[in-house]
Amino acid sequence: MPATHTTHTAPAMHTVHTARFTAAARAARAVAAAALLLAFALAPAQTTAAATTAATPNWTGDPAAGTGELEQMWQIIRDAKADPAGARPVSLRGIFRFALEAAGLPPAGWHPERVEAALELTRTMQDSDPASPTRGNFRWGSNQDKIHDLNAAEFAAQLMGFLHHNYADRLTPRARALLDEQMTGALHALAARKVRIEYTNIYVMKCWGLVALGEALGRADAADDGYRRFDQWLAHTARNGIAEYDTPTYYGVVLDSLQMLARHAGRQAAREKAAKAIRYLWADAAANWWKPGDRLAGANARSYDYTHAHGYFELHTWPSGWLRRRPQIEGAGWPPGPRANLSAMLDAVCLPAPAALVQPLLDEIPRTVVQRWGEGPGRIATDYIGRRVSLGTSGHENGRDDRNLVINLGDSPAIPQMILFMDGRGDPYGTKKTANAAAQAKALHLVPFVATVQRGPEALQLLSADPLGPGSPNRRDTLRCFLTHLTIPAAATIWIDGVRVEPGTPKEPLLLDLKPGTVVSARLGDAIAALRLLHADVTPGETWTRPQIRLIEDKKGDETRRLTIVHDRNAPRGRATIVAWLRVAEGLDDAGFARFRRDFAAAAAAVARDGGTFRAAAAGLAGELRIEADVVKRARHILAGAEPRPALLTVNGREVGREILGEFADAEP
């Protein structure tokens, strides 16, 4: 494809565009402060808790140190520009962030000619072929020969829109022309590409990109499209919740785009709508926040950190005062090297949560949170949060990086989470990441059929998968086993019924005989998380008649151990299913722990199977928990005994979500 494709070449045209930007910039900056205040002033009057917001930390770094960090990045970008194939590769996002941070460094930017050179490099990474199906999109890496990741258009548009709205007057004429060319091409890519509304972070980013680039280039049609899509997303979310629910990474990405809309959208009505969406996301996050561990507590649609739920959202929770330690600035896309002092974008979009809204939610202990994350009875996430223990589940599978059951124990961010999931790669902690075609490294687990009912501090969950069966996306060469893992913090003591046990090693694991009445407990302080395995089987190709159940510490001193159910020692040769009943409690002394264990072991439970249909029932604390599901047809026939289904988001039965977004629920889709 051609290296460049000039859209605005005539000096007169560029002069007109510069004048248009100057007027737009004045208008945008004039309303920015008001829009930002509006985003958080729509709540009731500030309470005493809100006063703490002013003292919360921010990201602002040392500009002098920032110049040194930019210098390091510039060396890498310069080399990649000179020799894309031979130099250290740089991601598209990293190059645009370099340009943005360099332009934003006070007092008037840093080496404008280097920003221009960076934009020349991104221009060579854009598909400029008018006949190409990916016209206007970008290669994700400087060394790639073609486009692998179509999301590059949205990420590029997000950053180009922010750069233009805030720093276009600091760019050289050549850099402004390059930015115009790339924004024009990106508008074509954004308009041509379909993105599902459930793909929350990319869809909201697309809305901002269309609005920002459309208004920057005087393209009313593109801006109108962005506003229309944003209205559709609001209506969808007001009825169904956020599809990428409670994700430790993508809640931060969504907030970035919502804050850009709230600050820079040309239409006041859209800024107000974005402010309300920001409030809803913060209410959701606060309701599900696990304060003892400085993280989101429960199940989530996507997570790249299996055991601690670290992610980009921490860049927003830090200014809100929700973290005990300053997190490392997330490195997605940045050229390697220190970057703690480059905060132009973070200072603009990572703002404190509205304290009057979130503090009452954070303080309500214990609380049970129930939220919708899509259509259908299974797309419900439930989260029970106590002082020293929490239990969160989802009732439906979402994808290869979701987590459908998550337990927290203790009072420290250093204590890893307990998660229950199926694995075909022998990767119990999500550390064996593999690169995709776009050179993005991820640890992807199996996607079983999921059916769950949770009532407060207990849940009944069924997982079933045929990893290489009809319609499966898995390739045989990528799978080498079929396991179900329950991760357990090493800080917790492990008990089988009333006997404390120690795990074995991978070569000599402790083998367990878990009958349906056997209780496996993880105890930490006065809190406990317990499991009864009601059913587990092997694949039809496995020679064992029953699964082997192993308790393992993979390496002496590791922070996490695991209970592993072996469905197949080889690449999966058919379907396997488990049914697990989990219960958590806190405030227990030794006598309370013994009583809890006896009561849980004695409670009635049964699983029956008829072909592909499983019927599971357990005598829960507040009534029977019951699941009937056809695992082959992936049909949930009965889900009984769970928390009442919310209109959108409830906390201890009180509807919180519709209070914020209810006005959009009846809008035209």
C-alpha cells in the first residue's frame, strides 16, 4: 500500500481547517470545566465524605523527568521509523501516546519536529489503498506487514481525537496535515466496520472517535453517527447493563472514552449523557468493590490477571483514593522505559469518583449486589461482599478471558483470589500467555457452558465443556489436557472435613477422594470459603472411570495453590462436567468453623443426569438452590433459588442502576 495519502494539501484549505480548530478549541475548552463539574454534580449535595475527594492523589508527574522519559521513547520510535522491519517494534497506540504526551508537556510541547516524525510513522501504518477492505485502518505494530487487529481504528481515533482537541495548536503545520489525513482515513474505517454493542470498550471508543474526528474535520455526518450510536449504547445499557461487566481492564478504557465525551463533545446534551454514564459505571464499580483487596470483587466478563484482578481500571481507582499503593502506569502500547511522569492524558480522564454517590455503597457491609449484563436469564452477575470474604458468580459464559466464580479472603491486596475455571493448556494461574496474530499476549482458558444460582453467601454452579466438539473454536494442537482448577491462596489453611492438609507437588500431588458430602475449606483468619463437589466426571476417551483430584503447590513459596480435577490427561476427548456448591462465612472462631463445616456437610444435595440434562439441587441457607440444564444444547431450563432478578443493578435489594440510567431505558434502540 502507498506510504502516504494526502487529504489536505492546499495551503488555503489547511488555513481554513486551522481556523476551524481554533474556534472549536475555544468552545470546547470554555465548556470543559462546566461539563466536568456536571458529570459529578448531578448527584445529591456533597456529603462530608465528598470532602476527601479533594485530597485524593492524582497522576501529575515531574515535567523535567518527563522529558527524559520522552527521550527514551523517541530513540525507539526514531529507530522504528528508520527501519520498521529491523528495529524494535513499537505499537500504534504507543506512538500516538508518545505524540500526545510530547505535545502536552508544558509549557508549549516538546520537540514538535519529533511529534511530526511520530505522526509520519503512524501514517505509514495506515491502510491508504482506496480499494482495500481495511482502508483507513492501521497496522497495530510498526514491524507488521498487514492489519491483524481491526480494533486499531478505534484506539487510534480515540487518541487522535484527544490530541486534536487539546494540543493541535502545538503541532507543526506538517503534523496537523498528517493528523488530518489520518483522521479522515480513520473515519472511513470507523464507519465501515461493524462493532457489536456488547463489545463495550470498543463500542464506546467508536462513539467518541466518530464524534471527535467528525467535529474536528467538519464532518457532520460522522459526528451525527457517533451521537446516534452513543444514544443506542445508553438505551441498551439502561435495559441490559454493561456487557463487559466489572472488568479490571476495560472499565478503565470505557471511562477514558466517556470522560472524553463529557469534556469535549460539541453537544451539551451528549456531555450530560456521558456524565450520567460515568456515574453509573462508578456506582457499579463501588457496589462490587472489595476494599480489603483494593480490587473489584466478583466475577467479570474479561480479566487478564487471573489471581489479583489488576488492570487498567486501577489508573482510575487510584485518583479516587481506593488503592493503598500507587499502581504502575499501564504499559499497553508504550515503548519500553519509565513513564511515571507522562500524565497529560491521565490527568484529563482519570478523575475521582463522585464520593457522595459511591461512599454509601462502599460502606454498606455486608451487601449483595445483583446486576444484569445482557439479555436472558443467565446473564446475571451476583456478588456477596462481607468484611473479610466475598463470593461472586456469573450465570453465563462470556468468553475465553472471563471469570465466572471468584472468591476473596483476608484483608490484603497481596492475597490472591480463588477462581474456579476449566483449562485445556495446563495453565492454572493464567501465566502462560501466547501471542495472537497482532502480537498481543493473552492467557485464554476454555469456555464451558455455565449455569449458576447464587443466594447471598452461597452458590451452586455447573460447568460443562466439550473442548474439541462440534462448533468449538479450539484447535487440537493448542490443547494438551482437560482440567478444572480452584485456586487457593497459600496464606489460607486447607481442610478436608475436619482435617488440615498440605498440598503435594506436581510430581507427587496430594490425591483427594471428594465424595459429595466432603467439604474442602480454605480458612484465613475468621473467614472461610468452602466447596462441596457434587459431581465431576471424565471424558469418554479417558481410561479412568472417575476424575483424579489433586491438591498441588506448584513451587515452594508460591502465593497460590490449586485444587485440580483431571477430566482428561491428554487433549480433550469429549465432554466433562462438574457441579460445585460453594459457601462462604466470616466471624468464625474455632468452634464456629467446626459448626460451619458440620452444617455444610450435613446439608442435603443431589445431582441426577439424564443424557445431556443435569438436575442439581442443594438445601441452601435461605431455601433450595436448583439447576436443570441441558449441557449439550446449552439450555438453562430451571434456575431457582437465586437472588431476585434486578431491573438493572441492585444492592441489598435496592435498585441503584435505574435511579441513574432509567430515563434512557425506554428510548428507541
